[in-house]
Amino acid sequence: MMKLQEQQILRAKLSATMTPFEIEAHLPLIQEIRLLKKEKDAVLLVHNYQTPEIYHGIADYVGDSLGLSRRAADLDCERILFCGVHFMAETAKLLNPQRKVLIPDLEAGCSLSESITVEDVLALKARYPGAPVVCYVNTPAAIKAESDICCTSGNAVKVVNSLKSDKVIFIPDEYLGQNVARETSKEIITHPGHCMVHEQFTVQDIQAYREQFPGIEVIAHPECPPDVVLAADYSGSTAGMENQIARSKARKIMLITECSMADNLRAKFSDRDFQVPCTICPHMKKITLEKVLRSLKEDVYAIEIPEALACKARLAVQKMLEIC
Ligand code: 13P
Ligand code: SF4
């Protein structure tokens, strides 16, 4: 059982976005998961886009793709349970192959991850011989295996600048590639993949919010189209966005990203007023408390990557972690 004080702290966090009725409905499952994860020696890694009952209720660690990858590499537990999407759990498995890595729903995918095939990468390599391939972490292991180095939204510019070549193939996020291109002197070759959440935001959204809320600070994820990122005051990974809010003195914040991000931050920054034209990621929302409980009870779904493929894909991820 959770101690009374722990329950009160959790209720206070969840009350930033939930009614008392909703909170009480979640508590029994949260308690059961907390007990079972100890029994099963499982560590729960939770991405910033997970719902508040998961983020505040059951996480051992929360963060962005880069932070959670680093964390996964260091864990010494029997099971890593990933509350996020498939490529994130797969990256955890690449970095810590001895552990059992579980994802509660195999259909938690990503529009970016699905936007590119191995044939597409081979065609780009044939068209631009000698240009290194930087793959965004939002890709399956098979794409990472064909890439020279991986990157996340938190280190993409640093990764690109670490390469000797003047021309770099950047896959699969076209907008992130274009946003990186503005910050480097290298020529960036992109692929037309987009995030189904971030591609929806427009400069008109920003203009409307600035008119309605003078002085609002606009913070956008770099998967947004370049004109949106340019019109924002700050752009960075989900962890970068949180750090920017902590640094900022602005009372009103416009967060241009997935909906749960603001829901989770409302509890942490209760003195700020979040204005959000947010969009839900249907993949992130495949993860629920019920599925997490089943995952722990039945050991489903374990991530498996054929060793020959894992060896090649791991190199790209490890190279990234060495420089960032
Ligand atoms: P972060 O690495 O910034 O958390 O982003 C992951 C993601 O999927 C954003 O859509
Ligand atoms: Fe993929 Fe976009 Fe969902 Fe992130 S928000 S997991 S990039 S579809």
C-alpha cells in the first residue's frame, strides 16, 4: 500500500488536470502497479508524452528520448518496462540487451518511424555516395543499422556538426532536418517523413495566441515545420522545453507539442498559465495503466531484435551517446 502521505502528494499532482473522481478511479491500479514492479524487479521508464496518471503515478524515471536512452543503458534490473512508443523500447533493448525490455502495447508506433524503408535509405546512399547518414532515434532498428550515427531532438545539431563531411543525409524527419540545417553550415539532405502531431501546427496558431495573450512565451518542439519553429521563442526536445520553462520568467507559456506534455508540467509549474493548441499522439496514448499492469503480470510484450541487426543498429546509437 502507498503511504497516506504519498497518496496525498500524488492526489495533489493529478489534481492539476483531473477531477477528484478521476483520481480515485486511477488509484487502485497505480497502487497495484507500484507493488508489482517491485516484486518483478521492473524499472518503469516514462516518456514526457504519457498521461499524468502514468507520468506522476507509476514512473521511476521520466524524460525525453535522449535522457531515457541514457537511463536505459545504465539500468541493472530484471525488467525495463517502457511507457512510450516502440522505437524507444527498441533503443533501450539495443543499449541494454541483457535486460528483458517490455512495451505494454506493440502497436504504439510513430508516424516518423513508419515513414521510411531500408530501400529508401539505400537509394539515398546510392544518390549521395560518401555522405554519412544521420538517423533520428524515431526509427526502427533496421533503419538505424543502415545509418552511421543516430540523433535525438536534443542533440541533432551537435551530431551533425560532429561529422567531417560537408554533406549529410538526415532521415526521416524532414522538418527536424530543415530546422537543423539553419544551425549548421553543412548541406542537409532530407527525406519527406513528418510527425503526425507536430506537422499540424501553424504560424497562424502562434499569431492568434500572441494577440490574445500579450507577453506569452512560445515554446515549440523541433519536429514542427520550420516556419513554426522560427516564429517561436524557443525550440528544443521535450526535456529542453521543460528546462526552458524553468529558466523563463514568463507567466504565460504556449507549448506547441503533444497534449500530455502541458498536463504533466502543470503540476510541476503551478505558477504558470499553460495555453496549448495541443494535438494528441495516438501512439503514445496506446499505453494505459491497465496495459502496464498486464505487461508486468504476463511479461508482455518483450522486445526482440535479431543479433546481427542489433549489432549494427547499436553502433549508431552508441556513437551518438559517445559524443553527446
Ligand atoms: P523528445 O526526444 O524530444 O522527447 O521527442 C520524442 C518524440 O517522439 C517527439 O514527438
Ligand atoms: Fe512519433 Fe510524433 Fe507521436 Fe512523437 S509525437 S511518437 S514523433 S508520432
